[in-house]
Amino acid sequence: MRTFRNSTRWSVAAAAGLLAVSALPATAAPAPGAATAPVPGRYLHQKLDWRPCDGGALECAPMAVPRDWRHPDAGPDLTVEVSRHRATGPGPRRGVLMMAAGGPGASGLDRPAGFAAHSPDLAAAYDVVGFDQRGVGASTRVVCSDQPTVDAFFATDLRDRSAPAVRATFERARSFVRDCRRASGDLLPYLTTDQAVHDMDLFRALLGAARISYYGPSYATFLGAYYATEFPGRVQRMVLDSNVDFSGSWEAFMTGQPLSFQRRYTEDFLPWLAARDAVYHQGRTPAEAAAGYERLRRSLRDHPLDLDGTRVGPDNLDVFATDSLYNTAGFAPLATALGVLARPEGADPAVRAALARRLQHPMDARFFADFFTVTCGDTPWNRSPDHWVRQSARETREHPLAGARELTFAAICASWPRAAAVPHIEVTGRGLPPVLMLNSEHDPATYYEGALRAHRALPTSRLVTVTGGGDHGQFQNGNACVDALVTGYLLDDRVPAGDTACAANPLPAAAAARR
């Protein structure tokens, strides 16, 4: 999951090639947490109207789903847009490989094409399918605040702990929640991970597949773990890449991110930057480079910069920095940006203009809406303002890069409408085949400590640790060891005897961001 937004490079993996709709398999007894009401025939017997997606590489179709899977006859239908990339053959087929997107809040509809291009051997053997999760993109969408309102969350200095600043944070959060309730209130209780995995299982049924294989990165590991818990008999193979700690709550997981982002910044990026002082001129030691970042940040706080029409303040810098830490490919663009923001008059005009566009909207309003709808609605949150003021003050002091924003995001979830009907899903791993899990040691977003807890929740899982690395998203990230393990598992059912490791690729001397 992005720092509250989605990665665009690694999550380009999702291909869709669907089986022709045939006789539907009989529905099994509900798994723990699954819907107990019979599924009306109008959903089970619908025909997917496949057509070329925009761009032509995939086929897409709308799929009608119940608003509430626990009461499928209540309320109007929702639409989930699905996509497919048919197996190219000519060898043996391995069935359906379902892909989901990260976030929560990212679109998964067009990702099967990228997955197929990166892994033609898998695309030959599988019909690989994708979808826009309910609430997202081409599916029935959640709507909250407009883009200027979301931009205002990052228009001051989130490190400011003064009483007026704290009050303003809670006021913005409550206003955002009011916007969500006004624009999408009847949808909010049903845009949850639990509801989404029932959409996935309907999709499986409409494809005529008794079981599916699955690849999910970041938040999609949460989806995969919930699907495996509620429908264990329908899982053939499962790869969970860069794992959210799905064994606990969103609150517990997200409050661990300030430490992991600070670790990635301090232990990986700053040494990389200092070693390249001859190129970027940001300091010859990590301490000098860190001091330079803080000087730039203070300058932007005291005198926000007009960069080709984009107002750049300290929060814009922090968001750009945390986004850049997801993959080592982002290190060079971040280093370049530090130089441009410090000396914009001497920067190449094209580089300056591109950076201005990138900094204009720290977070997309559409993504913002779905992210909070899921993370605030899936599991309970502490609703005490005093608790979050104390907690976020400590994180701002100890892990300022991402800790400064903790109060903003927690305040939204603390104000979120209570969802009485959301079930508690306890991930157990019962009844599952071997599951392959991937994680790097210094992943800033889906941190390793959480991945270990998630690993323990799935007794049949094997964890592949990428040692010495911190990228978010391991498969199709240029690591031959990881790619061989995943491909061998998905094509030949080769599973490591136990947990294993792959060494990270060497840090690049310079790299263009893959965005």
C-alpha cells in the first residue's frame, strides 16, 4: 500500500484472461464470515458482456453485485468492472489467475496487460483477470471531498503541534467525513474488504472456475488473506507480495508505518544520497544530507515556493519524499527534486515543470475517498482525540517524515461513521494449500515486522525475505531469484521446503523513476 496512496510500478502486475462462462459450480457451504443468505440467481446467472477495454489489449465487462452480500435482496445493485487477458498458449493451461490492486483505492482494471507483458510464460498458461474494486474507478465509485479540499490537508505544516493547528486538523477531518456521508453515505458501510471478497468469488463463479490462483501486492494481500479465510476451498495457489498485517486491525498496522518510513529514509536513502554528493551536492555524510533536507523543509515552511504555478510547502516535500522511498528507482528523482527546490532558478525548465506537476496534488481525491472508506470501515479505530494528539505528538517527534501526518489520517478514522454490520474476520489459514509470501526487510509501507505477523497467521505459508532491500513489491521488480520462485510456484507447484531468502539487487547509481 502506498503511504496512504498506491504504488504504480510494481502493482502494474495484473492480467486478465477469463474462461468462457460455462455451467456454474455449485456454491459451497459458507466459510467463516461468508454471506449466509442464498445468492439470488440474477447474480449467479448473469452473462458477462465482454468488449475491448480502452487501449485494446484487454477485454472488460460490467458485473452486477449486491450492495450488501449479507442481505443480497436489499438495495440497488452495484457495478464491479472486470477485465481479462486470455491465456496465449499453446501449452497446458493452469486455470484462472486473479489479480487485485493495492491501496486500497487503486484501479486494477488495466493491470492484466502489464502482468502479461512482464511474465509471458504465466500469460501463456493462465487466463489472468483483474477488476476495479467496488468504490474505485470504473466500478460504482465512492465520492467524498473535491480535489482542492484534499489538497488543503497538505497546505500548511503537519509537524505543527500548536493548539490551533491540532484543532484545524480535526475540523478538516470532520468536514471530510461529512462530505463522504453527504455524497456517498448509503454506500459507505458496504465498501469493505469483506464485501469485496464476495465480489471476487462471484467473479470466479461467472468464469466457470472451481478454484482460482491469486497474485496480490500490498493492500491486495489483505484482500487475498480475507478471500482465503472465507473461501479456502476455492484457492489453488496464492502469492501475497509486500504484506499488510492482515492478522490485526488497520489502526495497529498504520501506526507502525512512521517507524518504517523513517528507517527506509535513514538507513537506505540518506547513505545512498551521501555516497553521490558529487552528483547531487546534498552532503558527504548521511547526517549532512539529513540536515540539508531539514533546511529545505524549514525554508518551504517559512517561505512556500511558487514552482511554475504550484505552491510548494513542507508537506508537499514530505509526501514526495515518502512516495519516492517505495522503490530504489525513486531515489534519484528525489535527490534531483531536492536540488530543484533549493535552487529552482538554475534548474532545467522541463525538469522544473515536471516536478511542479508532480507536486501539485499530493494525493488524488478519488484515491483519498476510497482509501479511508476501507481503512476506516474495515476494523475499529480508537475514537479519542486526546489519544491521537498524544500518539501523533510522539510519532512526529521520533519519526517525523511520516509520523507528522498520523494525526490527520487517524482523525478521519476517529470521525468515521460506525459500521455495526461489519463482521470480524480472523485470518486463520485453515484449509489452505501452500501460500507464497514475499517481503523486503526495509519495505517502508508494508513493513517486515507486520509481514512476520501475517506469515504466522497463515500456517501453510512460506515467506521469501528479500534481504538487504527495501523495495515495495518484489515480483516483477527485476529480482531474478524472486521471479524464479514465483514462476516455479505458479507454473509447476514448486514450493520452498521452508522460509527462504533472496538477496536484493544492488542499489542503482542513478535511475529514472518508473511511474
